[in-house]
Amino acid sequence: MRDKERVLEDIIKFAKQNPDIEALLITSSMANPRVETDVFSDLDVVLVTKEPKSLLKDKSWINDFGEVMVAFNDNFKLEDITTYTSLNIFQDYIRIDFSIWPIELVKKVSNYDKLPAFLDIGYRVLYDENNITVKLNEPTHNAYQTKKPNQEVYDRVVNNFWWDITYIAKYLWRDQFYFAKYMDYFIKYNLLKPMIEWLIGVDNNWQVNPGKQGSNFKKYLDDKLWKELKATFSGGDINDNWESTFKMMDFFSKISKKVAYRLRFEYPQSLEDEVRDYLNKIYNKEVPFDK
């Protein structure tokens, strides 16, 4: 794999030679001193241009940085301005994520008192032909820290967890395994995940980033909790999925009560008790679930 600093030098050279490129930035992990990078850390580079279509019409310039193995292209809005991405893994396995921003986006963000998260996480200016980035605030590297919930938000997550967990039981009882697994992962990443993030938040004074999709959970959870969390995952056996479902209920109950205690929230114990009783009856095939 090529040295990433050497690749950055090639990208800077390309930007300087391209009259359509006004500025070049590197963002995300490679520009954040608080993040440990590794062989899979990609180069997130931003090409700022007056005319994005000039870079989009003919993308052969990407081949100047190597032979592409697989790529993904998309567009989305940042601050209500359309931007474009070309994510590329090259044959030598280095990954470069090119973002193409209209110059209007940089000008708009330059007027903000606070950087939006996608820049506050970290950025470095590598090239700026006409000083269009000089008014950008310096990054604090504090973006994507977990925000403290209020009682209403907390209640919604707790209620939805105990509602959605019933679907897993229903589909396991029906032996509709695929749908049961869908609900399992839906709950894990939409309801269990925010509760874990809140626990990490209260334990760290709301000053840490739990990572995309829980990538830093192992770092911030103690060994016992980490093992309990891993035990909520299962394979393809129906009985194993029942067991992991009950373990997920135990784990969610444990951490959500810790969060409630620390934030002085009320926890709906009666709701948990009734749903647990309902699932136990389904699992044991008691009347009326005996067929």
C-alpha cells in the first residue's frame, strides 16, 4: 500500500494544476489528532470548485491516483447546498474519498459562529488558491459527542424498545427467522445503541464521541458490560436467538436504569414486567400461544 502522505502530495499537485479547483481540504480522522488512524483510515479530501460539473462530467482524473477496484458515487446536501462524493478503493487497497463542494458552501460556513459537525470533527487546508478558507473557524474536534436526552426522549426510546422486542418473539414463534433478525438488528441499532451512548455520555461528562454505529463502545464500556453486550448477538439457531433476545432485554434494562438514576428520570418498571411476562408466555408456548 502506498504511503498516504505521498498520495496527499499527489492530490495537492493535482489540485494546483487544475484551474477549476479553488481549494483542497482533508477532513475526518486523518485531520483529527484525537483519532488513532490505521491501515483502513481513508483519505477524506474535499475539492472546492466554482463549477462542480467540470469535475463530474469526466471523472477520468480519478485514475491519475491509481487503478480503481471499486467505487461508490452519490450526492447529498450539506447546509442545503448539493455536494458530490466519489468514494474509491484502489487496487493497492488505499482508499480516497473525494468530496466535491461548490465554493458557495465554504463561503456560507465561513459566516457561522460555530463549524458544522462535518468540519468541526477535524479539517486541514492543503491548498487555497484565493484564500477562500481563511475565515473558517478552527475545528474543536468535539463534533458528534453524545447529547444529553431529556425525559421525553428517554421515555420514547424505552417505550419503543419494549414495544419492538415483541416482534422478535412473534417472528421466532412463527419460525420466520429472517424477519426476526431484521427486528433484532433494528432494535440494536435504533434503540439499544442510543441508550448505550447515553450511558457512555453520563460516565464521561458528555465529552466523548462513541463512534459511528458504536465503533468506540468497546473503548468506553467496562469489560463486564462489553461481554454482556456481545452476548446479545446470536447466530442462526432459533433457540440461540431466544436466548440472546432475553439477554438483550436484561442488558437494556440494566443500562437504561443506570441512565435514569444518573439523570434522575423515572423508569417504567411495570411496562418492562408486563412485556417480559408476555414474551415468556410466547417462549414457553403457554395458552394462547401453544399452537
